[in-house]
Amino acid sequence: MRRNKSYTGIDFARFVFALLIIAIHTSPLASFNETGDFILARVIARTGVPFFFMVSGFFLVTEYTCGNSRLISFIKKTVVIYIVAILIYIPVNIYNGYFSMDNLLPAIIKDIIFDGTLYHLWYLPASITGAAIAWYLVKEQGFKKALIIAAILYITGLFGDSYYGISEKIPVLKNFYIQLFLITDYTRNGIFFAPVFFILGGYIAENKNRLSFGKNLSGFMAGFLLMLTEALILHRFKLQRHDSMYIFLLPCMYFLFKLLLFFKGKRLINIRTLSLVIYIMHPMIIVIIRMCSKFLHIQKIIIENSLVYYSATCISSIIFSISVLALYNRYKPFKEKHNTEKDRAYIEINLDNLLYNVKALQKILPEKCKLMAVVKAEAYGHGSFGISTHLARMGVEAFATATIDEAIRLRGYGIKGEILVLGYTDIRRAYELKKYNIIQTITDLNYAEALNRQGIHVKAHIKIDTGMHRLGIGADNTEAVKKAFNMENIEMCGMYTHLCCADSLEAEDILYTRKQINSFYGLADTLEKGGIKVPKLHIQSSYGMLNYPGLDADYARAGIALYGVLSSPEDKTVTTLGLKPVLCLKSKVILVRELKKGENAGYGRAFTAERDCRIAIVPAGYADGIPRSLSCGRGSVLIKGRLAPVAGRVCMDQMAIDITDIEGVNTGDIVTIIGTENSGTGAAEVASCSGSISNELLSRMGTRLPVVFS
Ligand SMILES: *Cc1c(COP(=O)(O)O)cnc(C)c1O
């Protein structure tokens, strides 16, 4: 799910696959056994390039993106490598007579875009095209459709590659491929070959189905044996025009890649660069080895024995690449690794806790009841992009926002599930509701009529007022509800109500809530008896789920509970799930100052030292969401595991804390402003100190805070 872990297996495999690719160009077993060589160089070694495409896809391709900056930076990097590689190989091109071709300019353009200016360089343009196609397919269509489209492209490629012998016998196909080969020499390029592997890589990263090591191993072995059989048959019947593409290469690579993910540990960054240099440079090494052995008259020993030739190429390539790497590491511009996001104040999101809360809440819901994640107000200050995309990866399929713009932003991030706007939307935006497939809340009958008059088909959930008296049509106003259900342009796919005191365990409030729930179900019954098909129903928000679990509904709208906190620290709930807070607000000490007894600090001289004391300045203030009402000791922060009271007034961008009683506080020490519950800095506790509830505290978290994931 997160891709910042260290994939040792993948890193190590890069090296092995780079050596396998050398086998394609040197045929290691050629002097011993033709079939053996075919199996090694034309079947096994053919896994190399798909593997590299998958690695790139693994880190790049996702349904959930905020802009295309990662794609652009991948393409930029690859273009630079490609240009350098083209320049390096110009002498070889000259030697080969490349520049004396007929129609030189069209040929060069074709090579640069598709085939590479030297045989192995096709990989780089294919990476660029393949990445772009895969990225847009997945972003626009989601993984399933993207995989189908890429598979169709792959099959098209297959019949111009390993299966060309069949296409040749069918005139239409033959014609098609003859035309195609005028544009590109092979079908194993960025259009037909690469996209499917990029998408598979991204798909695996989303971690959608987890199989055991053993199952993956069996899958890989089966895939490999089938591919081998396929290749030998095609070879035997001389059907191959080229031998890069096999049907069973796909399952073989899928399971192999998943197997490699089981090996985690140290990051092997040097191996990544090493394998790239080996890939780019080995043909040059081949040329040099050939020239040297000719010059030294040792062709018999080096070139004629294919295994010696292969080994010599591998060893020289490795030595050369290590030298390049050593030089590069020595002279590369010095860049200290520095995470600028944590410079000042930041929000730290714990995704494991988010997953825990999702699972815990799902567990108390009846089977058919889906969790609807409420991600309004930047996901209660947690950052809508990170929270909603990770929730989608965790399998959440329904979302709710307060406004249409929040909903449209979710679509931009790649959220494909249902999105319900809980609040008011101007009817003039009906077109956008339709365009982005957003569900609108019907707030009353007038609104329904006005929306209907727009003449645009929109999906909606009708809100029923059962006692909150905010939005919704009264539960006893059956006629109005029926009218709303019968509007030709409104597809009423849901009906819901909101409980107004479900957080209270006072007898009177419980009675009131029960009445709300009963009148909602009563209305549903009346509608059904009146011949109206009752749509999806939902009632509970967080406290509704915790205090009235097991209600028969199709959704439960989880907000604050999803983020792992209660509204107030003294709240008790019927079910306790051990929910874990997802957010921490942290900052650090930037300066420590001594104050003599009687000296003041901050605006209005609000802090006066009652004794000689020390204060620390923390660069976070009310513009970051820290309530100003925590000033003058009403709030505290956590430092070195101890609570330090706020000294004086919270400013817009900074505050002071009294650290007189805490030993050894230094510049750079981490300060937790909002942290775990019962630490004195839990969201509900901090909110309570400021006279509010955690919902308000969190949703007012300043937008200038960077969000980091732990
Ligand atoms: C905000 C909101 C919710 C979520 O409430 P929590 O108490 O945070 O779970 C649910 N339903 C409606 C209508 C809301 O406006």
C-alpha cells in the first residue's frame, strides 16, 4: 500500500535481471546446445525487461493521484537517460553505417520514438510511452478496465511477435502488421508491450489480493512452465517473428514479482544504479571485448566459447559499472538528506491506526451495512487526499463530503466509489453533480422541486428530519416525501436521517433517539405500503454506531470515530472499540530562553515568571489550528514525555511553553501538540481545554501544515 518500504528482493532482482539481459545479446549456451540457448536467452532472459517495467509501474501507477507530477518527473528522468545513451552510442552507430541509411530523417524519428537508435535502447522510449499510457489508463478507467485495454494491446503485439507465423496466414492480419511494421520494427514497444507490465506493477502495489508465499510460488512455477512449453512449441513450428512476447509471460511475471516482495530489508540503492548502468552500457562492453580480442588475437578463447564470452561480458560490465558508480558517488553534488516537511509544524498521519479503525467499525456493522467515510473539511483536518485515497485502498467504497467542491476534488484524486454531498448545493450546479456522478442530499421539498426543474438527471439521497430540525423533510410529512420520490429528473437512491443526541447516554436522550429511529423506519414502512420502492437507508454517524450498533441500515456515516477519537474526553459509549487516533500535530523547539523571576513573555505580557524559569519557543500557532483559548496554561504540550503548559498567549505562528520543570530540553526536541488520548494531548482533551470538541479542533487544523505519513 505504501511504497516507501525497502524492497530488498526487488533491488537484488534488478541485478540478476540485468545479467539475464546480457544473455539475450551474447547467447551464452550457443556453442553447446541450440535448445538450451533458446531456453536461456530467448525465454528465461525475456523476463528481464518486463520486470523493469513492472518495477517502474509499482512505484508510479496508481488510481489515486493528486496531479501528474510523478509521471512527469519519471518521464523527465528517463528522457535524460535516453539522450545520454543516444549520445554515448553515436560512435557505434557511425561504425555500423547507421547514418548512411536511406530516408535517414524518418528512420531516425521512428527509432527515437519506437525502436531505439541501437537495439537495446528501445527500452527507454518504451518506458516513456508505456508509463504514460498505463498512467492515464489507470487514472481514467481504474485498474480493471486499464488491465483489459492493456491486455488487448498486448495480444495485438503478440500476433506481431511470437505468434506472427499465424497472422501471416491470415491476409487481413498480415496486411495490418505489414503496415504497422512500416512505423515500428517490432510490436514489443511502448504501446503494445510495456503498458500491461506497468499496470501490473501498479496493481500489485495496491495490494488488492494477498496470497501466501507458497501460492505465489506455485503460481510462478506453473506460469513459467507454461511459458516454456508455449515458447518451445512456437519455436518448433517456426512461428516466431520475434521472441519477446508470450501469453504466459504475464502470469509468470505477476507471481514472480509478488514473490520478490516477500523479501524486505535493507535498501540497496547502489544496486539500482548499477543495474541501470549495466543495462545501458553492456552493448558497448560487447563491442570493446570484440575489438580487443581481435586486436590481441584471442578470439578463439574469448568469443568462440559462448559461455566464456558471456562471462567476460558480465564481469567487464560489472567492473565498469561499479567504477562508474564509485566515481559518481565520489563526485556527485553533496546533498544531505533532509525532510523539509518536518521543519516547522506538521500533521503526522498513522495509516495503521486508520486501517484499525476501519476494520473495528466494520466489525460492529451488520453484514450488509457499508461504511460511508465522512471526509468533509479536509477529512477533519487530516488531509482529504491522503485519507480518502488510502481509505479507498482499504476497501471503503462510499464517501461523504459537506460540499460539491470537496466531492469533485475526490474524483480528481481518483476516488471511484459513491460520493454523497451532505450539505446544500446550488441547483445551478446540477450539471456538475451529473458530470462527476455525485449524489446530492435533498434538503427539503422546495429544493427537490427546484433541482428537478433544472432538467438534468441527478442522483440523490433524501434527508428526513426526525427531530434534529436542521435539514430534511419532516418524517410525518409523507406526502412531501412521496412527491420528492416522484420527480422525473431525480433518481432517489437513498434516504437518511441524522440523530442529534446519540452521543448521550442520559435516559431522556436515549428515548429521544429511539423515537427518531422509529419514526424513520415508520416512514420507510409507510412509503413501502404506498408502493414506493424504499432505497438505501442510513441513520448513524459515529456515536450512532457506537451507541446504537446493529441498526438495520445500508450505510453508516463514520466521521470522528474513523479518525480514532471521541468528541469529548468524558464521553462514554455503549461499545468501546479501542479506536486509535490517526493524527498527531507535532512541532519542535526552536529556541530555549531563561527568564528571571518577574520577567514577562509574549503579547500583553501575559506570562510573568513567578520564579527563575525556562521557556521554549515552538513555531506553531493559531493559524495552524492551535486554539488561542489554550493560552496561559489552559493547554499543555508533550515534550520528553512530560506535559509543559502554554506560557502566555498563543500567537498566530508560534507559542511559548514553560519547561522549567523538565530537564534537558534542547533546540530541535519534538513537541507533540495533539497526540494520543489520555496523554493530556489527546484531541478530545486538548479540545476540552479550549472549551470545544475534537471535531472542531481537528477540522480547523491550518491548511499550511504539511501532512506526513508514518
Ligand atoms: C458530519 C456528519 C456526519 C459525521 O459525523 P461524526 O459524528 O463525525 O461521525 C454524519 N452525518 C452527517 C449528516 C454529517 O453532517
